Amino acid sequence: MREMRDSELKMQSSKSFRLDDFIAGWIGGASSVVVGHPLDTVKTRLQAGKGYKNTLHCILTIYRKETAAGFFKGMSFPLASITVYNSVVFGFFSNIQRVIRKYRYGDGRHPCSMLDLTVASMLTGLMSVGLGAPVDLVKIRLQMQTQMVLAENLHLAGNMSSGSSIPLHSVDIPSQRLYRGPVDCISTILETEGLRGLYRGAGAMVLRDIPGYALYFIPYTIFCDLLTPDASSSPHPCSIWLAGGLAGSISWVTATPADVVKSRMQADAQLQRKYKGILHCIIHSYKTEGAQVFFRGASVNAIRGFPMSSTMFLAYEMSLKFFRSF
């Protein structure tokens, strides 16, 4: 965001939203999705799935049963929607900083204090849920659908009368899919759960993203400043890459408990729903699996957060610098 802040000081506030922001946000976001989605699938399976002993076992199980393609399930939808999502997130973050500066200092170009950055980051996190919740829901449903079908088939088989001639293996079909793709997933959710169904887990996402974005943008800004002693110069690409990666790891690790709750609620099978709400999900998860369940996937988040965020910030900043050099 350092390059973006430097550019803002040279621009009138009326030109805060530009096409280059939109394109740079798409490039950065799309790059981060491609880099981070395989580990995101592993993270989701660890948090919301069953039968995995640890991260390595989860990776090997996915590969053996679903080949390398299994790591990229659910990627098409976030990749397609990342254009709008990242453009809005980064655009909103920039604009809300300008509003805060005008309100506090009477000048939209005044440097932001740490308090200003904190407020802007948290408001960005709150706003992002409106777009991010449906995207995350569809992504997780597509990532988890094999396990969801298996769980629902077992549930239905278990409810059959003892005299039923239908054997268990006839409904246990691991290759079965609930959804043909993102569009079918959305239409199915709207048909069976209504518009509210697309925002299942949104409350947990608010708990994750409000502090999560603060621990995303602020560390990035601090690390960029530390790695660029000369305040008048733009940060080096290596500094952007390192600052973005460290900020991503910090943000994702600290957000893991809320992310676990969000993933479990969003992956909850419609025909065998376990969780009535956020509090019920927390209590049920704690009683059945202990406190350690809320840190499941933390190591994956730490590892995945670095390349995703370093790629995101580097691609965004370099794209923005390129577009604004003309």
C-alpha cells in the first residue's frame, strides 16, 4: 500500500477511483488465488473435514484419492469473482483513509496515523464480508462436496428401516458431486436455503475479517516503512514481497480460530445440519474436539498466508506503478 499512498498524495481526491486500481486489484488478487488455493483446500479440509491426522496426511490423502486436481477444487469461482472483490477492498481502503484524513485533519492528503490505519482496516474488513461471504461459501462447498455427499448418504442410509433392501454401499458413492460447478452451487443454495443461505457463516467472517484486515494492512505498512528507511522513495519489490508475506502470515494465523468456525458453518451439509449458529458451533466444537480444534489449520494458514499475500501485494503494487507511469 506504500506505493498507493505515495500516488494518492499526487492526486486530487476526486480521482480516487481509477481503472488502474481495478486492473491492479484483479492482477494481484488473481495471482494470489492461483498461488494459495491448493493450500487453502488443505486448510478447509483440515478445519471442516474429518479423517485427517495432520497437514501432511491431508495433502497425501487428497492427492491419492483426487489427484492434483483435488487441490484446485472451487478455484474457478473465487478466481472469477476476485476482480470485483479486490478492486472494492483496495478501493474502499484507500477512500476510507481519505475520508478519515479529511475529517480529522481537513486534508485528504494528510499522512495517516496508526489509529487512522486501524479504523480504515477494520471498516474494510466489515465491508468485505458483503462480497466475501458468498464467495467463501461457494468455494468451501465445492471444496468439501465429496465429503458432504458421503456424510448425507450415510445419514440417509442410517435412517432406513432395518428391513430395507438397500445396502449401505449403494448410497456411499465417493465420486458423487452435489454441484456441477459454481453457478449450479449458487442456484442450488438459493433454491434450498434462500438468499440467507449464501451468507451462512457471515457472522463468523465478521469476527475474522475485522481484526484480520487490521493485522493485514498495518503490519504491511510497518514492514514496508522499516525496510524503506528513505521515506521519500518507493519500497523495493523485494521489500514489498517480504512485507506482504509477513503481514499475510500474521493475519491468517491470528484469524484461525474465527476461520475454523466460519469454515465449519459454511461446510455444514444442508441435509444434516449440525450447527444452529456461531455460539452453538463454538460450544459443540469445543465439547467434541477440545480447544485445539480452533487452531486446526494454523500451520497451513501461516505457510499459505506468506506466498498468497506476498504475491498479492507485489503484483498489485507493481501493476499500479506500471499503470501510473504513463
